[in-house]
Amino acid sequence: MKLLFLLANFSRIGLFAIGGGLATVPFLFEMADRYDWLTREKVGNMLAVAQSLPGAIGVNLAAYTGFTYAGIAGSYIAALGLTIPSIVIIIIVARTLQAFKESAIVKAVFSGFRPAAAGLLSAAGFGAIALSLYHPAAELWHQIIRWKESCLFLVLFVLIYKFKKHPIIYIIAAGIAGIVLGL
């Protein structure tokens, strides 16, 4: 039953997460709000791990979530559920697009996908920032902002903007800083 649950949910996510792997994050936040086996903090941690691993972020997130819920079989089923709708849609679109590639309706539909993808990616980005820097369950007002994480975010943001080095350098630096700061 758990595997069927994962297949159905990740097939739905794969069908509607237009814009790539990060577009799955709002759907995972929705799952975290709905089910107690997944929390927003776990989603944030999974996002950090998925972004540092090779491969597609969405598939990594699906596999990690599936593993959390139903072990190794769950990771395979969640990743499969996420990718099946894309494969089916790509096959259908590739076969029909040739016949209608100059159609105004097809062009309008693809133009409509752009803002949807931008919205989903923006929601994922803002959600990840809020999850990393804001602590809503804090008992004292000065603990609402995660100060160490905020300082690390600002330092890395300035370094990335100023020096424009390879992203792996910043990922390694952030991992080391997280260990040193105990984050």
C-alpha cells in the first residue's frame, strides 16, 4: 500500500511539476504539511543533499522521500512515479508536435508554461530560503531568525556574486562551514 501511495503521489507531482527538479519542492512541502512522516525541515535537508549529488534534483528528491517512507523499494517507486508522466508526455508531444509546430495554439500553450515554471521555481527558491533562515517555532523573538545560517548565506551570496568561481567550491565551503558552525 505504501508503494502504491508513493507511485500515485509522485506521478501527480511528475505530471504537474513543470520547470524541472526544483519545481517538485512546493509539492513536497505540501506533502510535509499533509503527512506526519515528512516535515518541512526534512524536505529542506533532502533538498540540500539532492542538490549536492549528481543527477536530476527532482529524481534525487523523489528517491530520498521514497526511501524515507518505504525504504529502498520506496525510493525506486517514487523516482519511477516522478519520471513516468514526463516520459509519456514527451513521447506524445514529440509525435504530435511535428504536425502542429506552427499552430498558434501550440505556441500559446508553450508560452503559458513559462510563467508556470517561473512561479514553481520561485516558490521553491523562496521556500528553501525561508526554511534555512527562519525558525517559526522559536520561543524567543530573537531566535526567529537563524543567525548563523543567515550570516553564512550572506557571506556565500557575496562571494558567489563577487568571485564567480565554480559552484562546487561554494558547496564544499558551505559544507565545511556547516560542520564547523554545527549547523
